[in-house]
Amino acid sequence: LKSGPHASATSYTLTLPNAPPSVSGHALTATTGGVASWAAVGGDNTPAFLALGPGQTLSHDTSADVTMNNELYDTDSAYNAGTSKFTVPAGEAGKYLVYGQVSFNASASQLGLSATTVVKIPSGGSAIGQIYNNSSFKNNYGNAMTCTFDGVLDLGVGDVVYINCIADTGNSSNITVVGDQGTDRYYTYWGMHKLIGI
């Protein structure tokens, strides 16, 4: 390995790795001391998680946190399936894409059902802003209503994010949140991943 021409008469030593990269696409990087190693190029969209809801019953016109306790993946162990909350890990402040949906099993007697799903950050966190979505069920076609949401939150280390919902059923009855129906049918779910380059 030969360096290009330079004005200094000083000799430089670059210590190369003793083996080829173990993963295709890795690039050669080096410290200022001249010690080289293989590393992934660019960044990745982690922390990231995706969790499914098991289904639950909500009382009419009553705010409730939505249970999402079935993790499909959680790259940094930052999602707590017991509380259905995500906490930004140390060193991972930044902008996060949040997405998901809450599905309701509505009956004909619940025409006029409306629901609001909120991605919430408890007070005291460094981030400001919440993501709202409202849906209404006003006809006899089918027996389900879905409230979807997505957006970007600028989060600091230690910020906690979770899903909260309130439903007005039209006849003051309880409403059922539809749980996941297997690995290929996700009715109620949410996820997040960190954005890079912004």
C-alpha cells in the first residue's frame, strides 16, 4: 500500500486489519493513529421497534392507554412491552418516525362512533408535540373502524412515547379494540424508528 506524494518527509504507518471484512459492503476506516478496521458505511435507522396489540375493551368517552405488548422486533431493547412505552436510549436523541393504527370492532348500534388516537409524550420530557388522528364510523358498511397515525417527533434522551385513545361510541357502550390475528394480520400496532441524515 503506497501513499500519494506529500510535502512532508515524515513517514506514515497504516495498520491494516488482519482479515477481510466479514460482511459484504463494509468499508475501511481508520483512527488518527493509523489503525484501520472494517465498518458499515453510513448509519442505520435504529433504535427501531414494532409492537402489536392483543385487543382490549375501552369504556365510552374515557381516555385509556392502548396496550401493545407483542413485540415483533426491538433493536435496542428500548421498548417496554409491559408498559407499551418507548424510551429514547442514551446517545439516541433525534428525529423519529412514528406510525401505527388502532382498529375498533363497531356494531350497527354504535353508529356515530368517533375515536381519537394520540401519540403522547408525558410532561417533563424534552420534546414538544403530539400526533393526533380522529376517525368516525357513520354508516352500516362493515363493522370495523380504523384510526391510523404517522408523523415525526424530535425526541431527547429519556423521553417516553406511548399511545392513548378515547372513543365516543354514540350509545355510551364499551368498544372493543381489535387485536392482532397472527403474524400476517395486524389490526392494532405501532412502531418507531430513528431517522438519519436530518
